[in-house]
Amino acid sequence: SYLGPRSIQAGNRDYSMLVVIPTDKFDNPLSENTSVKINEQFLDNITSTEEKTKNLIAWKNIMAKEKAGSILVSSYSNTTNSNELTTVIYPSNPTNFVISFNRNHDFADGNQITELTTSKLLDEFGNTISDGTIVEFNIVTTENTILKTRATTINGFAKAKILHPDSKDSWNVKGVVNGLAESNTITINYEPITTNFNVSFSENNRKINVGPIESFMNQLIPDGALVKLKIFNNTNLVETKTTTSFKGFVTFEISAEFYTEKSYSFIVEVLGNSKMIETKNYATKAE
């Protein structure tokens, strides 16, 4: 007896084929029109059919069902029984689904996590799709930047996580199972944090200290938050320095070797908030 393929897709489109070659004890094929009884078991149903050999074989298509599960197949001819054979019915392709989100707060702090969750993914027959199906979440920001995160399903659900932006933003999020199914589009808004911070100068204005930088509950911003320093000479942007915070503080250095003009002005940006620093004078090497 031969049965294959051993895995098929739910519905009425796929099938396995059972092929039986009855033989005598010397392994000689039996004569034409030998009767072969074929038994199938699926869930609570057991069915039996009879096939006749033709060109030494008997065969039958074992059609898939709408429910996922296993079909057990056996055959019988004369006084000989076959072994039990199995073909597994896997769920069909997923249908469209719904997504939602969960988060601790709506502040754009660049620190907390937003969790994106799908509804239970089902095929057209109501079967829960197979574990490990990849769901990709496509995110379009206010500036039309595209972000992506993905997760695999467990018991039909997929949950992905993504970091909050570090400035005010609005995300349009859609989930897809590539080429097969898609979700609704949801909008997630992130509110700016009113960040308080001090900026001080030392070492002849060559060292710029930013901090302590406080967040929405007057707590220090999380370590690793992005801080930018824009350096201007007159109205021309000379350079943008970027670093990350540690314990609420950041330090920038204005090297005399690279910054040789007599005066500079600055803008400090933290989590979508900015502070303009008036013009500072610098001594040149000649002086």
C-alpha cells in the first residue's frame, strides 16, 4: 500500500492517493479485477469503499475535508490487511483579519513598547491557521517613512512589539500575511513629551552640558534617548552632533581644532522639543 502526499490542505481542492498492489505469498500481483476494500476514518466517521484492480493496481483519491485533522486509511484484499496509513489535513489559506494595539501610555518617549495584536486568524472553513504563520505589520509614519515589524502565530494569534517614536507622530498600521490575507488599517497617535532641560557652558564655551532632562512625570528621561545639537555659524548650519543620554545628562564638546569661527549659536533637540541657545563667542588660535 502507498499513500501520498501525507499532508494536504483543507477544502475540496486537495487530495491524497492510495495505491494498492495485492500480491500472493510469492509477491506475484493478483489477477485483474481482484477486489480491494478501502477504509477511511476521519473524526467520528468511518467509510468503506470497494475498488477493483486494473493493470495490477487498485487506487482511490482520498479527498480533503473542510475541517483540519488526520485521515486514517487502510485496505483489505482476500485475507490480508494493510498497515494503517495517515494523511494530515492542514488549514487552508488565512482570510482577512483585524488588528488592534496595546500600550502603557501614548507619549512619544522613545522608550516604551506598543504591542500590535491580530484577531484569531482562520481559514475560509473556520480552521485556526497553522502555528508559525508570519504576519507582517507595515507602519507608515507622518513623514511617510515605512517601518516594519513581524510576528509568527501561536494558536492563531500573532503579537508583535515596536518601540515608541521619540517625537510626536501618527502611525497608520496594517497587517498582512504576504500574498494571502490582510487586516484593517488602524491609526496610532503619539503625543509629544513636554521635556524640561537645562543647557550650560563651561571651559570657555567649548563644553556644552545638557541636563538634567526630565520627562512627562518629571522623571529623568530613559538612558539611550537621542539628543541632537545643531551648530550654526551666523545662519548657516555647520554640523549636527548626535548622542544618547545617560542618567538624564548629555555632554557635547566644541573642539577648537574644528570649530575655528569667532561665534556660534546652537539648537538642542530632545524627544521632539528644542531649545535655541544665543550666540556664544569663541577665541581663535590667533588670539
